[in-house]
Amino acid sequence: MIVINETGEIVAFSAAAEKLFGYSVAHVTGKNVRMLMTETDRAHHDQYIANYLDTGEEQIIGIGRVVEAKLANGDKIPVELKIGEAKVGDQRLFTGYIRDVSERQAAEHRISIMQAELYNFSRLSAVGTMASAMAHELTQPLTAVSNYLEAARDLLDTPTEEVISMVKEALGAASAQSVRAGQIVRRLRDYVSRGEIDTRPVDIGPLIRDAASLSKLGMEGPLPRIIVRIEADLPMAHADRLQIRQVIVNLVKNAIEATSNIASPQIWITASRRDELHLQVDVRDNGPGLAEHPDHTPFDPFHSSKPNGMGLGLSICQTIVDAHGGSIWVEANQPCGAAFCFTLKTVETGQDA
């Protein structure tokens, strides 16, 4: 147990804390608790306290989370941190309850690696199947497009009135085949992403917190601060828990990647009542935002802003949300970044439907 005041100075340090961190009470008393943190949390800690004192908005108080602690010998270990608040006269104190979770996290890490390997295998298998089917299905219309265009090009060597008519016919046939190719792509996208939807009453708050934790698996480098805000007294959502969780995981992972080069990266996940019939979930970040493309949207398949992206993630998210009777869109976050938002029906709405 560690107790700090409003300025972050340590005022109490338990015997168990001495044993865990390797510092004596005399060494740490009166010093800023940042000395027990790694660089990632140290840079933001004082601002967390200042924001809470200014706004009164609780973001980490009463919520357990796993962070890295820095020991006296310089080692870093994962610890579970829970923060409580108390007032002594006019002074506000914050109490941190800390537990070493090195062994537990090591086991969880091994499990997550196996899960990631299984996920990657399944993903590669699905992608391989889709690529094979797509190659087979697209060969005929694309070959036809090529043949029609080559024929039109050769006919233009002798541009008589009859030839121009034949060129127009060939270009029309090429256009029809290109439309057919697009339909094949959409049909395959729907086939891969549709699946069966098992809709049940879902408490969206725990689902979002679970997805926020899962989204960090397999991500390398410093992670952004993820702030979850759930509006009080939200009704249950009518949703397939697994599929909506995957939508949120995908959106948060995209936000993590978008903020990888930001000095103080932050992601906000909020759930609120949109109207009497729907809930709204927003995933916002303070990254560089999305560039506008007049010829396609971020949800169109095979269009990705990532160097190695396939352009299927957001397309599948849209398919899942559409199947739930909701809508998904993207807008600019203020003052910077992007915001992906989607709606879900409430249980009452889903039952009526």
C-alpha cells in the first residue's frame, strides 16, 4: 500500500511496499511517486491528478489495471494497481493498492501468444481460401475485360463509322465485366464476414472493457492511454457478443496503430444512449486523422491507409454492424484525430423487431 497527496508526494509506504520495491520508508517519503513508475506512466501521472482535481471526473479511481512498476534496482515488473481516495480534513489523499502479477502475467502472456498464433493461423487459412476463390472467380471477368479493351484498341487503327460502333460495343462489354468483378468481390466479402449472428441481451460496458484489454494483445511498442467512459443506466444492447467485441477490438487496434507516432497518444471509448431505440459506441483517438478520398470510403473493401493493410477490417466491421440493424460511420475528432462510431439496437428494440 502506498499513500500520496494531491501533489503526488508519498506520505505512507507499507512494509510490503518496502519489500516489493526495495526502498525504505525514509528513502521514499516526501518524494514524488513517479520514481516508482516507468517512463510511459511517469510522463502522464501528474497530469492525471491535475485533470481529476480540475474536473472531478474519475478515470482510474476504483478501477483495477495492470501497469509496470520500476524497482530500486532498475528492474521493471507488472503490478496490478487499484486506487482509492480519502479526505483527511481539507487534504485529499490517494491510496494505491499494488500486487505483483509477474507470474500470472507470464502465464497469461504464454496463453495470449498461443491464442495469437491460433488466430493468425485461422486468419491465414481464411485469407488463403478467400484468395483462392477470388482468383478463380475473377479470372474470367478480368480476362474478358482485357480482351475487349485490346480488341477496341486494335479496331481504332481503322476508325470507320462501323468500327467506332464496334469499339463502343466492346467498351460496353468491358464495363459490364468490370461491374461483375466488383460484384464478385462484394459477394466474397459478405461470405467471409457474414456468419451466424447469435443476438442476446448484452451489457455493453463490460464488453467494451474486455475488448479494450484484448486489443492490446500482440501490439508492440508503447501503448496509448485508453479511457473508457460508459454512460450511467444504459439499457442492454441487442447484439452478438463475440462479433461486436471483434468490431470494437478492430477499431481500437486501428486507433493504437494510428497513434503510434504521437507524443501523448490517447484513445477514448465511449458508450451512450443515442435515442430511445439505440445505443452509440465511439472510438476516438488523437492521431493524425484520415485523409479524404473522393473515390472510396474507409469501409470499402481492399482500400487501406496502412502500408501492409488488406483493407478488409473496416469492411467486415460494417457488415457486422449492418447485420445488427445498426449503422457505422467515421468523422473527424476534435481537435485532432479520427472517430469511428456505430449504433446498436436496445434489447426492447431488438425484441420488437
